[in-house]
Amino acid sequence: MQTKPETKQDISFEDFKNEILNDYRIAVTSRECSLLGRREVLTGKAKFGIFGDGKELPQLAMAKAFKNGDFRSGYYRDQTFMMAIGELSIKHFFAGLYAHTDIEKEPMSAGRQMGGHFLTTSNNPDGSWVDLTAQKNSSSDISPTGGQMARLLGLAQASKIYRHAKDVKAEGFSVNGNEVAWGTIGNASTSEGIFFETINAAGVMQVPMVISIWDDEYGISVHAKHQTTKENISEILKGFQRTETEAGYEIIVVKGWDYPSLIEAFNKAGKIAREEHVPVILHVTELTQPQGHSTSGSHERYKSEERLKWEKEHDCNLKLREWMIANNFATDEELNQLEKKIKKEVRDGKKEAWSEFLAPIKTDKKMVVSLLADLANNSENKSFINRLKNDLISIDEPVKRNVISIARKALRYTIHEDSDAKKALQQWIKSFYTRTQPEYSSHLYSETKNNATNIAEVAPQYNENSELVDGRIVLRDNFDKLFGKNPNAVIFGEDSGNIGDVNQGLEGLQKKYGDLRIADAGIREATIVGQGIGLALRGLRPIAEIQYLDYIMYALYVLTDDLATLLYRTVGKQKAPVIIRTRGHRLEGIWHAGSQMGGLIHLLRGMYVLAPRNMTKAAGFYNTLMESDEPALVIESLNGYRLKEKLPANLGELKTPIGVVEIIKEGTDITLVSYGSTLRIVEQVAKELHEVSIDAEVIDAQTLLPFDINHDTLKSIKKTNRLLVIDEDVPGGCSAYLLQEIVENQGAYKFLDSAPQTLSAKAHRPAYASDGDYFSKPNAEDIFEKVYAIMHETNPGKYPKLR
């Protein structure tokens, strides 16, 4: 169903006619899929539908200008484009609607995302890259409107780096930076802050990006007069228009039903972006949305009769049909015959997709009916089991949950029975979950050999000449080694380039490696993370720096909606091994001492969250991550840059293991678990506890996601029989998470002689200055007295009440 990607200058009239007819065939096919898809939702076969009707012609025009190596970062209405580049068939469309979990049948997400969310394959099953320059590429869509804009910036910037950075390895990723990143967005979503942040950043950076705005004057049911100043996004963006003396955007406005003008506009936009590396805004106006926003409601409820009449007259498919007849490309009768043929093809494709979706479930249903019959014949509760069996038989078109739910319920009637039939049903349920649960839960983290937890530790090495240096020097010199041996590594952020980051961990590296690889960025956290995602999707190894942990909140929606879910929602078909570098903890003040760890570890499942206690540990994490293919957040201790550390002799090679805790001090009376800056205070307190005959074992959690995969904390508690988790997050935050990991998941409750406890910060942000820190976060005296109180409860004679 692919359009011809290039139109030759000397194309014959017959070839031109066939190309137009092929475009019309794709447009009608896409429209019929939308119409029939809506009916499938309303009849209950599918749960929800959001379709691309009304946007067919501009997407066909975009497909013609889209070349191998290009990337799309798009909108969930781009089905026609995906059909035009040959990546979405009729059966794929309906398999997505039904949530088919077979990745071969539903190649967009194996049913993990609702229909309308598209992608192409970037990785082989073993995690190795495919040749991105030999195919047309689409990054995986997300539902949050405007969310696609952040990664679009990085997808475009990659071309600039590949074209201009020395020594970068481009094979399979770029051909001289000639690739364009194509973004699509609905007009209402241009109201999102991420849209304007991306627009500004791309204009500053001058990257090859084309943003197509599909404008049908509505956002769900809300008219543009409530969305956009002057009701016209290109009008208010005129200040970004480039001039002869000032860099900026090329802005093109075109009507969405005008087929020849659309082709001309998209070809022009692609040429400018590709050759000049100038971003382009393509405002496609006068579009329609024939079925309204989604299957949740009807657009007749909010559009006037005049608007509905206009939409029927200006439907882009109808306009193309009229233009073809007027210009003798086809007759009305010929198009009628073609349309009838397409309708049958869509109906047949829908039927095949539904049949393929049901087939394995019906096989399971047949098996469970047989198992229930045997179970009933061997049970005192035969009548109850037969009732369940008959309930299952009566479901003509079951889904998986119908089958497994009934199978599980049947076991309740045999609790006190023992039979071969019961064992057979139990075994079937077990095997069902073994093969089925991964269809919904696999690929949260990498399942290749490059999973970071598989990378072995390389301890720092020291010799008699190892000097004591500021922690920042350890980081700086390690980054120097890292960038020296990995030409595709880049780092960027606020103050990262010219001054070598706010704490001088990158001092002098921009001069050595250039301003494309060690780069400054504007104050725009969301698109800094987006840059990282886009660059990583194109084979670079980015480190995106957020100056302080507190500021990561401005990028949190990009992290949690896009980056953390990418591997999972693509079932491993796309990866973005971005390292987010930031710093926080224990500096005085509300906005520079953040410890939002509880929120981060819950919102960023799918990423690693690492909290090294010093810069040697941090350097090891960066080296480990650079050998893996997964994203991570590394939080350096903000008050550790000037603390003295021995300078390792094996910088660039040392590796801190991920998922492994470290026992800092062995002890026999109580296990103390902490991380980051607070860990240093715990170490100090452990020495003071010796003065009152308390021997504490101190464990550095180090990696919060994942935590302690070897269960070394459990081994400690088997020895000490007591547990205190200390951190500077709010009550119920990360300390509560760690407590659950240790007590519940590791099973430490069996070995505790005292109630496990936590010691956290106060519920508010830390107040300013040293006293603010002391009275807001756990201090040495708090920790000492908390441990002492636990020991007092255990042995009040030996440890009399302190206060």
C-alpha cells in the first residue's frame, strides 16, 4: 500500500495517473477502516477507537516527501501515512483495534496500546540495531497530546550531529545528516507548553525538522477560539519566520483538501529541512473530522449545522475525487467500482483479523470446557462446576479473561478434593499464565544480554601514587575517558558546555570534544529529556543533564509517559538508552535540596534510578550504563563535589554494578539501610553507636530501581534481626518502598525480632540554611536516637531510656 516516494521529472501521464489512483485507493482504504473501526467499537468487539478520517490527503503528501532514514514523531491520527509508507495493512489496523497480543499480527504494540499508535522496528530481538537508513522510520506514539514534540527535537538534532560532528559513527544511522524528522500534531495540542518549548528550541538549534499541524478547528469538542490566540497557530508563530539576516523557521500554510498544493508544500518543506537544516512549520488548514474526536461521542453535539455542511462539502477525499474527475484521471463510474472493491477488501481484512484474534482463545476455551467436564465428573460439586462450564460454552466470542476467570473459579469448588482432573486444571492454569502473562508484562526492562544488571562490577583500582582530589575531578576525568572511547556519546544541559557544568564535572571537555558533543542547552527541562530520547532512538548515546533534581519535575511527564514506557510499549522493538544526569540532596533550600525519590521510583518503572553516595560510584554507574541499552536516572550527591576522594587508576573502566547493594560496615545488632548523601551521615552515626555498645551494619542501597537483586539485605537481617531504613524523602516515600522490598519481597519479616522502622524527612520541603536542613531532614542525632530507641525496646536494661 506504499506510495511512490519520489516523482520523476519526466514521468509519463499514464504513470502520473496511476500514482494518483493509488493515492486515492489508500485514502479510501484508510477512510473505510475508520468507518468500520468505529462500528466495531460500538458493537463491543473493540474497546475504543480514535481514527485518522479527514486527514488522509496531507498524510499522503507527507509520505511522498518522506525518505528512507527519515523519522516520524507523530499524532495518533496518522494511519493514512503509515499505510502509505507500507507499514500498516488493513489487518494490522483491525488487529490493533482488537488488541491482538501476537506481535506478528499487531506489529505496532502487540495490543499494549490502543489503535492509532504507530511505530516501525528499530531493533532486532537481540537488541541490535537494524539499518535505519534503509527504511522509513516512525518513533512509537504516545497518547498524551503534544508529548511527541519533545523527542522530535532530538530526532532532528541527530542529523545535525551526524553531519557536523567529527569521528561520530554514522553507519546504519545516518547518511551525512540528510534525514528529516517529521512531526505531526493536532491544532488544539499546539496549546501545550511542550509544543512551544520545542518550537523555540528547534529554532535556536536550527535542526532539520518539519512540524505538520493538522487543523480541523477543534480540540475534542472545544473550538479553536478557546484554544489559540487569533484562532490561527501559524499567524501567532510569524515571529519565528526566518529572514535574510535572521535564522528561524520557514512557515508554510496549505489547505488540507487541495491535493496538488499539498504535494508541492510537503516537497518544499522536506527539501528546505533536508538540504539547509532549517526547521519548517507546515500549517494544514481547512481539515475535517467526519466522525468526531473518538468513539466516545458524536460531533453533531458540538458542531453547528453550517459547520457540518461545510465539512461534508470539503471532505478531503471527496475533493480529491472531484479533482480527479475534473482533470480526466478517472470517471465517476471507475471510481465507484474502485470504492466498492476497497470496501470489500476492508470488510474481508476485518473479518480475517477478528478470526485470527479469536482462534487461539477458542482453542483455550475448548480445552477448558473439556477440563471442566472431567473436573465435574470427579467432584462432589458437579452441578456448580457444570454451571461454570455452560457459562463458558455460551460465550461465542470469548476473550482471554473469560476463559481463565472461569477456570480459576472452578477450583474453588474442589478446595477439599484431590483428583487427577483437578491437577490437570491446575497445571493448565499454570501453563496458561506462563505463556500469557509475558504478553502483557514483558520488556519493562531489557531482555537482551545488554541488560545493565548483567554487566559485572569492575572495582576502582588504586596505587601508592593515587592522590586525594575533589569528587568532581573523579567525574571529570572519567567523562574524559568515556567520551574519548565512545565517539557517539554526547552530553548537554544547562551550563554543561562552556563552563563545564555548574559543579565543574565537565570542565574543559567542550574545548576537547566540540560544542556538538559537549553542549549547552536552554532552560527547558522537558525538551532536554526529549533531545535525549530522539538522539538515542537514532543510535547516539546521550547524557541529558538536568541541573538539579528539583527541576526534573518540569521534565517528569516526558520521562514517565515516553522514555520509561518505550521498551515496554514497543515490546522491545525500539529502545532509547538515555542517561539522565542530575544532582540533589542535602543542600540547603526548598528548591535545591530535593529528594522526590518516592515519586520518581514509582513513576519511572522501566528506567533505572541510581543514587551513588560519591563521585567514584557515580563514575562507575555511567560506565556501566554506557555498555547497556537501557535508560537511567543518575542522581549525584550535590554536596559531594568538593569532598575528597582517591583518584582511581582505572577511570573509564571501573563499573558500579546495578541492582547490587554494598555493605559499608558490618555489624551484628541492627541493619541500617540508606543511600546518597544521607548514607554518609549514617556512616558517621554507626561509629558513634559503638560508644554505647551498638554494632550497626550499614548498607548502601545505591540502586533504587532495581533494588538488591541478590537479596544481600535479607542476609544482613538474618544476622542482626533488626531493620531501620533512613532517607531524606517525605514520610511514606522511598523508605516505605525499600521497606516493602526488604520485608515483603525478600521475606525479611521472618527474621525480625523488632518492628521494622523508617526514618525520613519531615513532610515539607527543606527550609533554607544549615538549621533548615537540620530540622527538616534526618540528622545525626535523629538517627542515633532512633537506633537507640529500637535497642532500648529490645533490652531496656542494657540500653536505658535516653530522653
